[in-house]
Amino acid sequence: MLFVNAVDTSSEIENRYQPLWPAYLAAYAEQKLVTNHTSFRFATNKLSAELHSFSPHIVAIGGVSQNFNRALDYYSFALFANRGSRVERGRVIFVVFSRFP
């Protein structure tokens, strides 16, 4: 599972603290999923490198309101990188890849 924080990397205030939502979702996933097959990563940029090196089954993208368009760009990129994916969108945008083990 890859968590992507859609932030303006040049804004100090947006990068001062790590968000809590990835930890919450990771804890929930560990309770509900088979934990010996679950690993987590967190990224704020370089989505392309993370998608290729980590090859996650699930990408969760989140951010604050002013970065919604940035989150949609990440979402579009993740969809393009893995065509044929099933997609769920909400307050946190999920891209669910179809390559489950």
C-alpha cells in the first residue's frame, strides 16, 4: 500500500508535519488484511519512482483542499501507470490496482 500526500513541496507549512491519515489507514488495514502480505510506504512526491520501485497494489492519495487538483493529477498519473485498475474515490482518493496476489 502506497500513501501519497498531495502537497505543495515548496510550501514550508504544508510540509512541517506528517499527516495522520496514512497511519490511521495502515492500522485499519493491518487489522482487516492479512498482515504478512501487507507493506506500507509513504511519499510526498516522486510518485513515478515509487510506483515503479514499490509496485503497490493500493495507492491512497490525500491532501488538503487547496491541493485537490494536485491530488487529481497524482490520481490520473497512477491510473495511467496501471491501466485497467478499479477506482474508488472519496475524501481520500483510492486507486485500487488489480494485481492482487
